[in-house]
Amino acid sequence: MAKGKIGVTSENIFPIIKKFLYSDHEIFLREIVSNAVDATQKMSAVASSGEYKGELGDNTVKVAVDPKKKTITISDHGIGMTEEEVEKYINQIAFSSAGDFLEKYKDDIDSIIGHFGLGFYSSFMVSEKVEILTKSYNEGAEAIKWSCDGSPEYDIKKAKKDDFGTDIVLYIDEENKEYLEEAKITELLNKYCKFLPIPVAFGEEQEWKEDKMVDTGEVKIINNTEPAWTKKPVDLKEEDYNKFYKELYPVFEDPLFNIHLNVDYPFNLTGILYFPKIKNNVEIQKNKIQLYCNQVFVTDSVEGIVPEFLTLLHGVIDSPDIPLNVSRSYLQSDANVKKIASHISKKVADRLAEIFKTDRKQFEEKWDSLKLIVQYGMLSDEKFYDRAKDFLLFKNVDGKYFTMEEYAALIKENQTDKNKSLVYLYSTDKEQQFSYIEAAKEKGYDVLEMNGQLDVHLVNQLEQKLESSRFVRVDGDSISKLIPKDEEATVSFSTDEKNELIGVFQAVTPEKSHFLIEFEELGEKAKPMVITQSEFMRRMKDMGSMSGMGMYGDMPDSYNLVVNSSHPLVKRVLEEERGAVGEEVKAIRDEKTPLEEEKVKLEKEKEGKKEDEVPQATKDRLEELGKAITEVKNKETDKLKAFGKDSKLTKQLVDLALIANNMLKGEDLNMFVSRSIDLIK
């Protein structure tokens, strides 16, 4: 029997290990089981090299929990250790055997799980004592038992063990007794060890018998030792990829596509990425890509390793070249990680381009789920934009799909404005904007459907990328101004007539929003009035609300009420207004005319003079005239508004325009229905 001190630089190393070695204490099980798998693979390498001539026997790594003894035991039939190796590899914390072993057997084995730094010592995060019972495969080797209670002191003595291999026994402390529950260990093994390359056994298989689950007596293997990503693509069919997807995500629908990664230069990387089915305007689930190191689960937080936009994908990435157990800032600055991220982005773009070229029909059928990821990539990665622009699809309101090049050719003739700019019309809600879409179609225009979460951002990007092009929502202006041509119809109303109608219609527009009343000659068959909203302001509000920035998002809504001056009903409103209050309005205007004329005269007298050269009497008179004119104008406005509020036809026309925009609700909608019934009688 021997005693000694573990080779550390500080006697406080164990408290540090116990609290700070890993952020999650549960990682201890991954570390110990990984070491056991490592030792088992090393044993296979030794046998393959001819150094060991005997039978290898069962290579299963076994995990057992004993709640009464408060122990977890991890057993392997691996390479084992001599007393000298225990001294070298266990008692000297900073030393690792992996480098020595890989150098010795580098020609005999393709892949051996590397150690995870201070992996073995992670066991002290949950244990009050740890024992190692080990026996080397070397002929004549004696079994050794090592034990340590979490202090720098250890005991080592000879022991009895029938066969080579290692048992690690963890005596779980009171703070971590949850790890003595079978369900908890099952959870951790499924999380961290589900795809280890050596069988891992825990518990027994069960079957349903006599209305309950009972043990069958057969050992339960918890892992798939040959997951799909470790195989060659040529050996896998579509159903194999889908089956593996269900193994990763049992509750998800089948994916759209998959991308099998297999790189050995300038870095090692394998894996399978899946495009999940994503519907618009739902919460996007990230953290669905699992990172492995030689089939050992590391994390599902892959930002910095996978480009941000591809974190929407699902699947597995496995690489021994990604540094583990280091800070996120280190990951983000690591040259290998950047190369891997760039390569994954390129592989995704290449795969999508391949599917688009070979099976466009399938690509179009799945585009609505694909587009969020593609758009995200184009917005966040310039190189991906360059690769994706040829397979980015536009969908119009009739459900037809076009590449950007195809669509530009389709609309070039009809949708080029007088400034030679190509105008892309789009809708964000086909139902709500139906009347505007129909008006555009009647003019021979095509309308895109852009109702996705990132469409407003994509529109801004495309306007910068595409030469002489702009995007306008189909309700962003009256049909004649959406794509302005050289010809422009002249409004037939006089200035007085327009001013009278402005006063009348302002009386019945919603008070919560600001409405600017305009007049256009839209034709007798067009609607009497339409409501539009400035493309710029609406887009700023949309982006502000999406980004959480309230500068534009909190501003009150502002609309244009475009009055069709050629429509018979609008002319009828003017006739009724003039018949009812025309004489009174004229009298008010007559009262205002001399005041305005005098004001103009005095303003001319002021021209060319400095402020101190203008007589005070002139200044006082101008102020009096300004107040008098305002009072008269208010009197005129009040008269026109009073008529508007009493005019069923006026209210009906404005409400019809509001309904077309889905802006009439509650009590106002109920009043519209009642008024409509009265008008029909």
C-alpha cells in the first residue's frame, strides 16, 4: 500500500475543480463514460496492432447506480492501467495520456476519442470520494485500487480484479444525490452519450406485461454506435436520413432537405444538417444543431461555430478540430472555427443550388418553409447572398414562383415608371389588400406576396442591390401613382370645391389617425375613394416594431384619403353640400376675401425692409388680420364639418374606404351596417 500527494501546484485545486471546472456539474458523466470508451478503443487498437494476442471479450461500457451505497460505477473492458500509469496519468493532473497513445498507434487506428482536459477530475464535482479499480492488459499486470476523498492526498494499493479494464466508483455527496436516480442518469446518458462509438449499457430492457412495464433481464444499450453521419452518403437512402432525424427529434415532422457534411481538409468535419419545416410568423426554434467531438455530445449552443442564420437548421456537426471547454469569445476568434463556419455556409448554398437546378418543382413546393433561412442568410452573410441570389424565389399573389431575373423580365414592360425605375408591387396580406391587388391587375400589373418575417428587411436590401429598382406595397398609393407614367390626369375640381370637400370629409375620418385628403382623377368605374399609406413611413414603422426601436413604431398612423374626383358619388356629395350650406360658405368666404387682400397688400409693403424699418402699426394690423382670417376659416370649416357629420352619403363613402382596409371595427362597423340598411330602404 502506498500513500502520496497528487501533483498539483496548489492544495486548493479540488475546491476549484468542484465548483468551476465545468459550468454544468452534470458533465461529469460524459467525461467518465468518454474516458471508458476511450480506453476501450485503445484496447481495440492494441489488439489490431498485434501487441495483444488474447480475446478482447465484451467491449460494452457499463453504468450502474446503487442508491443504498450512494455510488455510480462506470466499468470498461479497456486498456487498463499499471501502478506506474496511475501515478503518471491520474496523480499528475496536468499530464494527458492521449498524446502519447496517439503517437504510438497513429498508423493502427483512425479515430480515438480524445480526453477532455481534466475530465476524470470532474467526478469530484459530485463526489465525496472516488475509487479506481484497474488492471492493465499487459501480461502479468496486477490490479490496482486508487482512492481519493477530494483532498490532494490519495491511497493506492494492490487489489483483486479478474480481467483487464477499469471500474470508476463515485461516492455521490449529499448535495448531488439527484444523480442516484435512475431517471436522471438515463436523461444524462441520452443527452451526452447517445452516439458514442462503443456500446454503453445502463439498466434493463423493459416490456409491457400484465398492465405494467417489467424488466426483461436483457441489458439495455442506450446508444447508437453507428449514427448516420458516420456513414458515407452513398450508403444512405432518404429514409435513412429521415429515420435519423426522428432519432434526434422524435416529435418533429420530416425535414425538407438534408445536407451531409464530410470534410477532411483543411479540417475534419462530419455531420448532417436538416432544413426543418418552418411556417411564417411562428416562434423560431434555435439550439437544434448538436455539436459532437468524435461522437461525444458537447453542446447544442453552436453560435460562433455555425453562421447565425444556419442556427435555424437542425442536425449534427462532429469535429475534433473545434476547441472545447473554452470561452465563446475564444471560439469566435479561432481561425479553424471561422473556416468551418464559412465551409458550412458554402455547402448549404451549394446544396440548395443543386436541388433548385435538378428538381425545381420540389424546390418551389418547399420554398415557403425554406425562404426564411435563405433570406436570413442573404441579409447576414454577403457571400451567401452572392450564392443565393440565383435561387431566391419571388412568389406572386397567384402562387407562381420566379427567380429575381425571371421576375424582372416579366414586369419590365408594364412596371417601369417615367424615371426608368422598375417598380415591384407587393402585398403583405392578400385578403386585406384584395381590392388594391385587383386594381393593380386591371392595369396589367403583377403583385408579389411578401408576408414573411424578414420580407421588409429583404426589400430594403434588394433596393440597394438591384439597379434602378424600388418596391412599393400595393396599397402605398393610388393605382395611378404606384407606377407614375408620363401622362397624369388633371383634377376637374376647382380650389374652392376641393377645400369644401376636404372640410366635409375630414369631419368623418377616424380621430385616432391622421388623414391627408387628396384628389385624383381615377375614372368613373374606380372606387369613389381609397386609403393609402406612405411606403417610407409604413416601412419605418414595420422595421421599428420588429427591432423593438420605438422611434418610428410609436408614431401615430398617417394615411392618405384619395378622393376620386371623377366619381358620380363624390360629385353628388359636392352638390348636396352646396345645396345645403353653399350660400353660407360663400358668405363666409366673401367676408374673408377683403381681409386676405389687405394682408397681401401689407406683406408686399414689408418686402425688402428690415424688421425695425416696418412701422409698428403695420405689424399690429398684420397680426389682427391673421387672427381675423383664422376665425373666419374656422367658421367655414365648422360649417362644412357640421354638414359632413349629418351627411349619410359622406359617412358611407369614407366607411367603405375604411372597410376596404379592414379599418372599421366595433361600434363604427355596427353603425355602418345600420346606416346601410336605412339607405337601402
